[in-house]
Amino acid sequence: MGLKTDTYGSTFWWKDKDGADCSTQWSPFAEDTTYFAPSEKQFMQNFRVANLGKLLDQLKQEGVTVVGEIESYEYGKFGWILDPEGNKIELWEPIDSAFK
């Protein structure tokens, strides 16, 4: 496919409506990964969010199932929820500058 890959997979750079640098990430996983559990699918959607902690608190109050705890890395914070069908969804509060 001609994708430039690194430790994270492949990063696609773009500009938001205000001209700020942003990125979208494609990350492959090993066939035997458990990262997507409890979902039975071998992929998940990942949404960029602002203020992950506040968002997860709001979602909990609305009855959404939150999976695990927030995890923080040099490239952002991650949290997970389940949709009504039991599919895991990743929420990412990114630090885009970490990918430059």
C-alpha cells in the first residue's frame, strides 16, 4: 500500500479548520491481540476527543459502559467505552506534537 510506517503504524498529517497540525493514526495489531476485548471484532473505532476525563464522567452518568481506566502516554490519553451492541470504542485525547 506504500504507507510509511513506524512504531505507531502510519501517521497521516492534516490541518484543522484553524490551521493547526493534526494527525490520524493507522495502527496494525497482531492477530492474537486481546486489545479489542470485550468486543468480538478485530478492530475498533477511535475518536479524538477534548478533555477525556470530563467526557468519560459525562458518559458514565448517561449510563454508557466505560471499560478500564484512562491510560496516559507521551502521545495522549486513552479511554474506552462500549456501544449498545458491545463493540469497544477508543477515545483519544491526543498530543499531536509527539508524532512530529
